[in-house]
Amino acid sequence: MLSNYCKQCGNRHEDQECAVNSTVIEWKYEGNLVTLYGSWSHFQVGYPMVKSKQPPYFLQAEINPPLPPGYHQYKFNVDGVWKHDPNADVIYNNFGTYNNWVEVVPRKLIQVDSSDDQEPNSDEDVQFRQNYKQDLMKVKVRTYLDWNEMFVMGSWDEWKQPIKLNRKFLGFAKKYINYAYLHLAPGSYQYKFLIAGQYVYDETLPTTDNNFQSKNNILHVNRKQLHYHPQNYDNVYFTQYQIQKKYERIHGLTMTGIGNEFYIFGGRGTGHNFKNDLHILNPRTKELRVVEDTKGPIPDPRAFHNAIKYGNKIIYYGGLNSDKVFDDYYVYNTTSKTWIQSKPKGQLPSPREKASLTLLSNYQSLIYFGGYYCSHDLEVQKTYNDIYCLDLTTMMWTHYDLDEHALKPPPRSAHSATQIKDKLYIFGGQSLPEGHYTPNFNDLWILDFSKEASWANLTPVMKGEPPSSRHGHLGSALAGHLFIYGGRGEHSSDILGDLYHFNPETLVWTKPKIHGTIPIPRCYCAADTMGSGNELWIIGGHKGNMIFNQQNQTHVYVMSFEERDDDDIFSSPKVVSRKPEPEFTMDIIKAITK
């Protein structure tokens, strides 16, 4: 049982009352079938709205589990048509329409009624203002609008004082970022950028209409979260579930969680049986189904490709099959069930396999590192340690040119690349084959994007017992820490099933105690997190001549910090799949950036 986790919010705070409030949203207008969608599930999970039990009998939906404190956007699907509530707070959604938004406040927050009979200097008002003043948050306002000298002005001081933005060149992305740090109380603020005496807004950021037939950017500042008990990383639980549909033994696949479902694509079965099937795994029912009736060009069969979640879309890049190594790029829109193929521009990476691709959402970029290339005649083999960046706002690739003598990792492939805050942690991988022997790594490097994307080697300073040398392993961030699982050693028969934990603050490696049904050792399996990000779902993999599933059955494993109980995790009401939004356009750049 998840006895130490709150069933209201999924976090640990045994000595404090849960801060979340239940959220009820109403639809007061006409409609027979009304469904609510929100940003809390990437607009993928629909909540059917039902008539209230008391007058005036509006349609209502209660969000369960309750939403965490902060700002959330939502929209209604009314008889197949997307609508917003014109009498509730709205925000421009960059699709030419509006979403509503709601602020969920902590249960213990003192709210002051602004009605006429409220005493202006009451004790409650004084207490609220004191709490409000102490609750200032450090906020970074940023834009990629390119101008040498820029200012920002906003409603936080009634548009009185221009604030000059700092300017920094992002070498890995070949573009400038302009930014400023503000200390703001929780709330909603509008702002604009001042360039050469002209007020402009950044259309790639959230916007709202103003009173001058134009738009302002809008910023939501959330309240400080509760101080939760530290996570215990010493014990890890594995729970095994049998999938309701037989799934071919497969490895080199990808698994991507969006909304409340996992999307599983590609992989290699027995022999040279490469796949391009797209499956959906339902974590609640453990049902696996094939996605049918998709639109657009489907990628060729492949394995060892990259998959990146970006909103309600999945970005697939590269991979290989028995005929070629791919350098193509596909986007799958989970809402409209549409595949889109793109041919990115700029300085493209050379064709390679088993490289890493990581999303840096703060920079609207993808980072591509390492990889391996082997020609058909086996005459040319090469591993890489270069860095490429794909700017998602322009779909332009750039090569990050490091100084010839700059510190950087040795070339490698089949490593793990895990983002924690503004750092990318590179662990392990393999070098070029040397006869029947392929050297592996167990070093740990970070690529720090807060410091001009510079490399640092943590291997000499890390403590504890690090994982042995390996490749084809999982590297995942859980609760802000790095976990390394499985992989293959320097010999083909050396398949691993161990688990290691790395603390980014203390730089210490530990081996957690494993409980539950321990998976058979494997490499090149697929995994992703779900919900709060404290659970890792694992499927597939390879062990020597055995490709999972095992015993002719298909299993999925869930790694968590407490013994798992589905009733504690999945307590949401009946949900429905989101229908495609009719106004959505499928231009490739819009498909990524909007």
C-alpha cells in the first residue's frame, strides 16, 4: 500500500494537512454532451459533465484527483464543438481561440472577500497581506525575440518601470535569449517587451487580448508548495503486471506517456523483424491495443530510434533497420491520430544509431549527442561525441562547436542521457568494437546549460559504488534523482538487472534495496514515467538470445518507492478520449510549437 502518500495529491506530507482543494467547474449554457478537458492532463483526458444535484442545475465536473495549487487551463467540448466560457477568466491559446483558466489555492490560504461589507483593515486583511508579502517568488521572464537592447514592462507595477533584459547567446542553439529575474507575489500578470520604443509581445508565449486591439503576454505565478518530507531512495519496489494482449518479444522500442496512456512504437523482434506498429497501453486496465486508422505517412519499420514527448505530440527521430540507418523525423499527434513527416533544415547530424535525444523545454530545443555509424561493407565504423541542437521554433538544426581543446566525453553510443533541471547527465555507453570485445564506459558527465552548455566530468569526484561499465541501459530521473537500471556489459552474454541511484546534490551512488517481483535482467528495454513522475513503467528488452516477453507472456513492470496499490494511484472518474480539435492545422512547424 502507498501508506505514506496522500490520496488527495499523491505527495508525502504526513505531518501536514493536504493543501489541495477539490475543483468543480461548471458549464451554464446549452449542450447535450459536454466534456471538460484541461492542461493538467495535456488536454487528453475528458471529464463528462453531469447535472448538479441542486438548483440551478448547471452541468458540473469535479476534477479527481484534486488539482495541485497553481494555475490550470481548460476548455469544453460541447456536442463536438470546442468552446470556452465567455463569462469566466480567459487566456489566448495561440490557436486563434481562447481557453479558460482557474487558480487552485491551497486549502489553508487566508482569502479576503472584497465585498462592500468587508472591513478594509480587518485582522484577516492584515494577516493576508503579510502572508502575501512573504510569499514572493523569483520568476524568470524570457524571450527569444532577437534585439540588442530590450526591456519588459508589466502589470506588476501598473506598467510604470521598464526593466532591462539581460542578453545571452546560447551557443548550443545558435540563438540569443533575453531574460530578467523578477520577485512577484502569486497571481496573474500581463506584460510586454519594449524594443526601440515599440511595445511588442512574443507570440510563442501565452497571450491575452488587451484593450488596444492587440495582445499582451501573460504570466502566472504559483504559490510556494508545501515542504514535503524528503523522499526515501533506499527502498525500491517492482510490481509485475501481465498485459491483456500478447505482445511479440521485442527490444529497441520506445514507450512514451501522454495523458493517462503510454504510446509504444517500433522495435526489433526475432531475427530482422523490425516494427512500425503503434500501440497504446492503458495503465489502469493493463490493456494493450493497436492504434488504427491513423492519417499521414507512417514511419518505416525501425528500432533504436528516439521518441520525445512534446505536449500532446511525440517526436520520433532516427533509428535503423536491416536496410539503412535513418535520419528522418516524424511527429505523431495523439489528438488527431496524424503522422507528419518533416525534413529539418540546417546543419543536420550524420546518420547514426543509438544516439541520445533530449528535450530542453525551457529552451524550446532538442539536444542530440553521440551515436555510432557502421557502413554496409563494415569498412567504416565511427562513434561520436558531438552535440547538435534542433530549434523547435524554426525546425533548424545547428551543430554546437566546442573549442578543440575543450573538455568533453569520449565518443560513445547506447549511453543514457537524463535531464535533471538545467543539466544533462550522460552515463555509460560503448566505444568502437575491438575484435570480439567492445569497451564500455561507467563514467558520468554533465552538460550544464546554465553555463553555456559546458561539459563537466563527475567521475573523479563522485562517491559510493557506481554501476559497472555498460550500454543499452535505462537512465531515468525519478523525484529529481538519477536511476540506472539494467543494460549489457562488455561481453554479449553479460546482461544486467541491477539498479543504482545517484544523488545529484551529494554526488553519491547507492544501491537501493529491491522488493517485489524483480524483472529478469535485460537491455534495450523501454520505459517512461506516469502521473507524478515517481513511478517508472518498463516493458520489453533483450537478454542474450531471449527477447522479452518471457514465458510467452507479456509483462510490464512498475518501479516505485512504495509498495504499489492501483486503487491509490488511479482514483480518477471515468474518462473519455479527446476528439480532434477541428481548428488544428497540420503545418509541421505549428504541429511542434503550438
